[in-house]
Amino acid sequence: GAVVSQHPSWVICKSGTSVKIECRSLDFQATTMFWYRQFPKQSLMLMATSNEGSKATYEQGVEKDKFLINHASLTLSTLTVTSAHPEDSSFYICSAGRGGNTEAFFGQGTRLTVV
Amino acid sequence: GNSVTQMEGPVTLSEEAFLTINCTYTATGYPSLFWYVQYPGEGLQLLLKATKADDKGSNKGFEATYRKETTSFHLEKGSVQVSDSAVYFCALMNTGFQKLVFGTGTRLSGQS
């Protein structure tokens, strides 16, 4: 159990367009999900905490209007990169926790390339 | 605040060599500690974890001991394999929360 699925696994988009990434908990309910970003050869940086039924909590320096997060159900959170630019090219990965479990389960990640 | 400091790589080892990747942390309270592994082109997989002081996490020949006195969680393996080539991340999670603070990652290359 505790499977998190992320889609798509990779996407190429044109500069100025928007891209939506989905994160689903397949076999458990997740009231909270997390979105991370990983630059090449660097660590993962937390972007925001996605809360089911309420607004996401963004980390300092992350643009809320650029990275829109929607957590509409207990099994789905979406990250939309709006008006994408080449500097948004990165590896985005989500995670979800299950109840009181201290372990975070990660999706496969999405590699975004903006051309 | 919470932070994780991890030894810089890359680390290149011959097959069957002994591996150590150092990790130290700064945290308030009593965090849980984790090692995650990222194989080329893939997401993160939990390798092992420890939730309290003196706990030893182990998996696939890797092990790490939660040392509160030295605030460390060093990853070790007695005999590294080429298939262990990946990036290893040390991370902490504070009690009651599920978001992780990661170290910078250490790239391991095992050579035959």
C-alpha cells in the first residue's frame, strides 16, 4: 500500500503556456500533500504544502500566482505552472503522508522542460 | 531552524568497497531521520529510516544509526555494488509533520 502516482512523468511546453501536474494517492487518503522542486544536481526544495479543502501554504520565495496548487479531494493534488518560462524547467515531485505515519511517499516525479 | 548537512560527492568506489556517506542534522524537538535513494531518471525511494535515538535503520545491506549525541545519521554499506549507483539523500521530518528537509544529496558511482 501507500502508492503515490504522479502524471505526467515528463512534459515539454512552449514558453508562455501553462502546465498541470497531478499527484494522486492511489490506495490511501491524504489530507496533506507536498510539492518539491529539484534543480539539476541539487537537492529537493519544498515549494508548498497542499491542504485538502483549503489554500496551500507556500514556502518563502515561491510565487503563489505562478505555481497554483489545488487539493480538491483527499486523493488528488494538482500543481499548475502558469505562464511557464525556461527557468521553470525542473524536476517536480510530490509526496503524501498517510494518517499519523511519519513516512512520506513520493510520486515518480515530473520533468518539465520549457522551450 | 531545521537543516541537514550531507557530505558532498560524487563518491566513486570500486565494487565491494566499504561505503560511508556522512549526514548531520540540526533540528528542534525529536525528528525522524531518513535516507532516500534516487536512481537515474526516477523519483525518490525510501531506503531506510529511524524514528528515535539509537534506532538503526537497515535495508538492502545499507544501515544507519540515529545518534542524538552527535546529531548524525551516517549511511554505511559493507560491500557496494555497481547497481547501488544513485543519488542518496539524507532527510529529517519533525514529529507531527510530514514534510521533509533534505540534504544536498550525494552521488555514488560504483565501478566494477
